[in-house]
Amino acid sequence: MFFKLPCLYYVFDSFANIRPMEKPSSIVVLTGAGISAESGIETFRAADGLWANHPVDEVATPEGFARNPQLVYEFYNQRREQVLSDDINPNAAHTALAKFEHEFEGNFLLVTQNIDNLHERAGSRNVLHMHGELLKMRCLNSQMVFDIRESLNFDTQCQCCRSPGNLRPHVVWFGEMPFHMNQINMALEACDIFVAIGTSGNVYPASSFYQTAKIRRAHTVELNLEETGSSFDAHVYGQATEVVPRYFEGLLT
Ligand code: APR
């Protein structure tokens, strides 16, 4: 079944999905906690999610860190330990995105709000972590970024200052500016398709990406477990490990 929208022809395929018939030349994908849920990492806003059990103000704001750095270190140390454990591995959705990046001939940018390393472990190469990375820490004086796999605490000696107490997790807290925004906005304004996967759309600016992509009339698609209320052109509901491989395989054919 075909119908015409202002700039592109669309087709309903057998996956009850809508995709452009012409080959897209530029795709931006945004992922959120939902893509890592089936790998065993809690999402933030589920009933038993991270923010139900940890006060956001205390563990994810600059003010909370200034008040009680040890509590913040411990929160991210637990997250880091979990991500590095043998139990946590990339799932079929991460793998499908990595495969797509390798096989797609146009421009492809993967932006993630996730601070885990599962996209990289699945084989993705071009990943922008807009909310930072668990396996990195940053010097408060020089802003230099270092890898970290162990626990970080107030006694950890900074590799550049050689003094303790100067390091923080390299994650973006509430009230801070996400990373890579210029590059992300440029890609959004130039893309043909924007796909958001496993994100509730509660946090700005990621929640407004589909509107930025619309500036050049990109086709916008949401792949999520449930309805989020955002006005994408198309919605595909289901577990990420099912809907992501099918959607991206469909784009390659
Ligand atoms: N498959 C697909 N989607 C899923 C799955 C799954 N298996 N499990 C959960 N989801 C969906 C949920 O329905 C929800 O819409 O993933 C979304 C997760 O939403 P949040 O917990 O709000 O996570 P996210 O959108 O990534 O949060 C954004 O908030 O606190 C900050 O910095 C944190 O990066 C995070 C940001």
C-alpha cells in the first residue's frame, strides 16, 4: 500500500512499519536505556528503575557531588562494576546497529544517552556518548579525560595533577550540557531518517531530536517497548532485541 507525504513516498511493509522507499543517504540513531535493558542493565524510569532507588538530586547533579562526593563515587562505581561483569553483554539490538553501520553505504551516526560500553562491544565504531561514559573519569582542573575500570573515590590520584580529590565521573549530570551537541545537531539537520530506540523522551535535549530532524523533513521513527507520547512519524513497539534487528535489516534491503 502506497501513499504520498510532502517530500517522499512511503510504503507499509510486512513489519507494519513505515519506511522511505527511496534509499536513505543519511541516518541518525538515538539510543536510550531501553536498548540495554535486555542485557541486564536497569533503565532509569521503570517502576524498579535506577531513579526509583537512588535520589537523582544526590547522585546525578553537580550540587549532589559537591555535597557528598563519596556517595556519587559509590553510585557510579556500582554501575561500572556491573557493566564490567561477565553477566552484562551486548544483545541482538546492539549487534544489529553495529552490523548496519558496517553495511550501510550512506552516512550513519549513532548517538547514545547510555554511559555503558555495549555499543562499542557489539562492534559499533562511530558512537557519540552525549551523556558521557562510565569507563572514563575527568580531572576537575584540567578537564583531561582518562580511562578507568576500577573504583573511583576521593583518594584516587589524578594522573595529571598527581593529587587526590580532583577526579569526577565523566558523565553528564542534570543541569550540565551534554557532549557533542554541535556534531549531533548538524547530523540531525542533514539526515533522511531519525530513529529513537528505547528512550522515554523525558530528558532534553535528546527528547527534541526528532523535532530537529524534522527541520529538513526527515522521516522519524520510534522503536520502543511502549508508547512514549512523542509525535514521531512511525512507531514500532516491542522488545529492542526483536524490533531493532528487523527494522534495520529492512532498511538494507
Ligand atoms: N526494548 C525497548 N524499549 C525498552 C525496553 C526494551 N527491552 N525496556 C524498556 N524500554 C523503554 C521504556 O519503555 C522507556 O521508554 O526504554 C525507555 C527507557 O526510558 P528511561 O528509563 O527514561 O531511559 P532514557 O530515556 O535512556 O533516559 C534518558 O535520563 O536520567 C537520565 O542520563 C539518564 O541517559 C539517561 C536519560
